[in-house]
Amino acid sequence: MTSGRLLLGGTPLGRPSDASPRLLDALASADVVAAEDTRRVRTLAKALDIQIKGRVVSLFDRVEALRVRSLVDAMESGATVLVVSDAGLPVINDPGYRLVVACVDAGISVTCLPGPSAVTTALVVSGLPSDKFCFEGFAPRKGSARRTWLASLAEEQRTCVFFESPRRLAACLRDAVEQLGGARPAAVCRELTKVHEEVVRGSLEELAAWAANGVLGEITVVLGGATPYLDLQVLVEEVQKLVAAGIRVKDACSEVTAGHQGVRSRQLYDAVLLTRRDTEGPQE
């Protein structure tokens, strides 16, 4: 195996102080720094009081395929190449995948310098189940494609994380209400780790209303998983038993959902009312 190696460095989402000591060492010592945006990596290095001594090259989506061969050649000659994206971990919806594959095929060492990731950061602050989750990248830009994509998540029981442009967030949330129902729990995470960080949690209907007048900043959306209909009906029956014992419907819903991840009290309350209408008919 060649002495050259590929380092994948996680960069801060916002605050330079989130940079790891290993990233600082790599920025200062790597023979080549391949950056999604060369200006941003130089700005980061300046904020960290680090001097990049190696060669800095661009590695954004449109040029990655063209850069792979020369970077692999450099590593086969013994160079250490550090790949960084604008923020977070490379490869995760950012450039780097083609280069990793080429290095694996060439027998070149590939190492990750762990650091921030918008995906996992949003997931852990969302208040939604994190034991099983999926990542969907950016939501489709066009409305028809976005609605088709959202419909494919109707039965997805894992928590889903995806990115969205602030310009399209309101439309995306409206489409989500249409395709998934307004009661589905979700969280919109804005400007994660930055000074104006904001995490808004609620139902899709509540979030769509919140975003209707426009939202600024980098957006990560966390969508709660679908609750199997049978499971929800079982919870409804648990509520009905508590109500029959003299507990108020809202209090019974809160008590039942406290022991079940992935179901919000409001979601269960709406299901109980719907069951009542179906069984009792219109109320006078």
C-alpha cells in the first residue's frame, strides 16, 4: 500500500471553534487541501490562526470527476490529501465520494477526521426518535417530483432527515401536509450551531403555518416516522380505557404517548376524536 493517504475532514457548521484539533493539524500539514470552496477554507484557516502550507485545489461537484486522477496520482506518490466541504462532513451530500471510491480501488488509505454533521446534529435536537433514521439529501426542487417523493415516505417508519432551500421550505411543508397529513410530527432546524440557531418543533401543519411568511438560513428538516395504523388504533383503545375510568381525553392521550416514541399527544388526540365520530356519528 502507498504511503499516501486521503483524509476526510469534518469542518464547523458555523462556529470556527467547533473545529477539532485533528482538523487543525491536517490543515497545517496536508500536502494538498481539496476544498469545495477554496475561499471558505482559507477563511476558516485564518479564523483558526492556521497557515495552510500545502497546495489548495477546488473540489466541487462539477470538477470532482476531473480532479480524481491527479489527486490519486499525488497520493500514490506519497502525498497526504485533505478533503473538506463548506461545512460538515465531506461526501454526505457533498463532494468526495468519487475520490473515496478511486482511493479504495487503488489501495490508498482513507481516514475520516470526525467532525460536525448537519444530519446528526439536527436529528439529536429534533426531539424525534433517533434509534432508526434515514437521510434523503435535498428535497426535489420541482413541485411534482417533490410530491411524489413525499408520497414515498408515507409508510416510512424511520425518522427522516433531509435538506431544503429556505426559498422552497414553505412549499415543501405545504406539500408534506398534503401527502403525509398535517398531524405528522417534524422539526425544522435553522442555522445549526450558529448565533441565530433555531429549532422549531411541531406538526407538519403547524410548521407549514410558521414557514408561510418566509424563512432565512440553512435548513435541515427532520420528519417523524409513520405510525402503523394498527399501532395507533391500539393506542386509541388504551386512551378509551383510561377515559372510561374517568380521565379526561387530553390527559389520557398524554399519559399513553409518554410511553410510546414516535407518536405525539396531539396526533393521538385527533385519532381518538376521529374514532368517536366514526362510531357515534355526528354530534348534535
